Amino acid sequence: MPFRTVARLAMLAASLLASIPLPASGGREDADRFYAQGREQLVSGNHREAEQHFSAAIRENPLHGEAILQLASLRSRNIETYEKAEDLYLSIPDAAGKTGGKGRDDLLFRAGVGLGKLYVRSGRNGQAIALLRNTIASAPGGVRMDEAYNTLGLAYYYERLYEDAIFEMRKAIKINPGNDDAKLNLKTIRTRLEHFQAGKLYSRMGDRPRAITEYRRAIDLDPRFIEARHRLGVELYLSGNTTEAIKELRRASMVLPGYRKVYEIWYAEGLALTRLKQGDEALAMFRKVVQERPAFAPAHNELGKAMLQREEYDAAIDHFVKAIGADPRADYARGLQIAMTRKAQAPAKDAPPRAAPAPTEPAGQPTPPLPSTAPAAR
């Protein structure tokens, strides 16, 4: 067959194929339909079905911002899907960029609040505070701000910034007096703080049984109240209940791995382990403290005393010097003097052994330092 004939037949076949209508994929219309069905399921409380419909909407239209937002919100309710929820929230700016105008700004604001909630749930309160403050500062006109302030208040609370937490909760309620979550959070925080503050007062008075009771009440109201758990552990230690103190301190350290005062909890646990004659475990705990907080003088002092008992005088001197450099207290200087004297009196390695001098470590029971509760400057 001549080449021209073949070419003409090919062109004819192509034109015929082009004229045949292909089945429509639906695209945006199907995405909107799936999204509407997902909303219906969500209102009915059928979260699994709602998630399936929102996922279908995104398959049809990967830039369906509302479907992405709703799916992210659902997945942020389950600790096993936190990472997927975060990825969805972080993808919203791309979808919002295609929306444009007021709809874009509104979508970005709601995504910021949703991601802030996720950070609070997952214990990343520092990130939540930074994100929510930026989200609030850039909020477009007309959006509902009460939930942003409520979430910010929770983040402040978990960061132990109690006055800031109460301040934000009050703003949320002022904007929307019908925000039951904000009202409940404010009431709960105040109730927890009442027991916590009572525990601190009884502790200063030396009434350890009542202090322990008040801290336990605060923890019953909020099992994640890390500072109450920390102080409870310290009170148990000071009252002689060392085994229970260690249990409570370990619970406290597990509440929030990124807790900014966790080194104080580890230090208290190290003291308790020392009292139980678990020297290696205590030493490991004190080393963990100075690794996290190199200038924490009490831990260096305890390490110096431990090295002194092991006759590792150079290491003892090093830790006492670091303790004094961070906090020039008399007992730290006394420990340094003892270590230097012991080193000078120590026999040479090839000299015959002699009896070690009687221990003269500084007397007294070390007291774990308690965290302050003053709110940070805003």
C-alpha cells in the first residue's frame, strides 16, 4: 500500500477515535459530592465513613482544601495517625494557593488552628505556641478567633505558663461566651491550680502528708500535670518513702519527653537512687542531667561526691569545680577541698597500699530543687 494511503488511513483513524466520547472522570463535581457526603457522615458521628468520603474527594481533586482539612482533623484524633494528619495540614498551603482571595486566607487560618491542636495533643507545646501566635497575628477579618485562643491557652498550660493560659482562655470566652470547651478548660485549670498551690503551701510549712494529698488531687484531675507529679515525687523522697518517690518521678519523666525541666526530675531520681545504695544507676542519672544541662551545679556536686567515694580524684575535682563555677556555694567548695586533699595524700601507684582516710564528705541530705512557677515574660 502506498505510503500516502497509509498516512491518510492513520489520520482518519485518529480523527474517528477523537470523536468518540470518553467516560467522564467527574473531577471537581465528584470531589464536591464526596465531600458533601463526608460532611453528612461527620455530622452523624460516623467518622470512619466520613474519612473514606473525604479521601475519595481528595482522590478526585487533590487540591480540595476543605476535604484535606476535614481529613486532617479526623486523623489528628488518633495517635497512630498523627503523622499523616500533620502531612495533610502542611499540604494545605498548596491547595489554598489555588483558591485565592478570602477563601484562601480563611483556609490557612483554620489549618493553622488545626495543626496547633495537633501539636498540643502530641506534646509539642512550644511549636504549638509559636504557630498559634503567628496564626492569630495573621488572621483575616471575620474568622472565629475563640478556638485559636482556647488552644493557645492549653499550650501555655502544658508549658506551665499558668497566668498566660488563663489570660488566653478568658479571651476565648470573651469573644464567644458559648465556647463550652474554653469555659471547661478555664474552670479545670483553676481547680487543678488550687490543689497544686495548696500542695506548695503545705510543703513550705513542712506538712508533707497534706502536701502529698494535695498534689495527688491535682494529678487525679490531670494525669499529665507533670509539675505536680514532680513535686509529689520530691515530697515522697523527703518524707522517706524513697521507692514510691522513684515510681512517681519516673511517671513524671514519661509524661512529656521534651519537658524543658526534665533534668530536675532526673536529678531527684538520682538522689533517691543514691539513698537506696544503687550507685551505678544514680551515677548514670546524674550524668544524664549534666548532659542535658551542663551548668546544673547540684548534679555536678553529686557526681563529685560519687567520684570521691570511688577514689577517682581528678574526676571529682573536675565536677566540684564545675559546680562552683555555676553556683559558688560553701558545701561545693568543701567538697573540692576534700578531693584535693585526698589526691595529695593518695599514695603513688607503685607504693604499698595504706589505709584510706575516714570519709569526711559534707553532711546533710541534699534537697531536690523545685521548679519555679512564675510565668514567662510575654
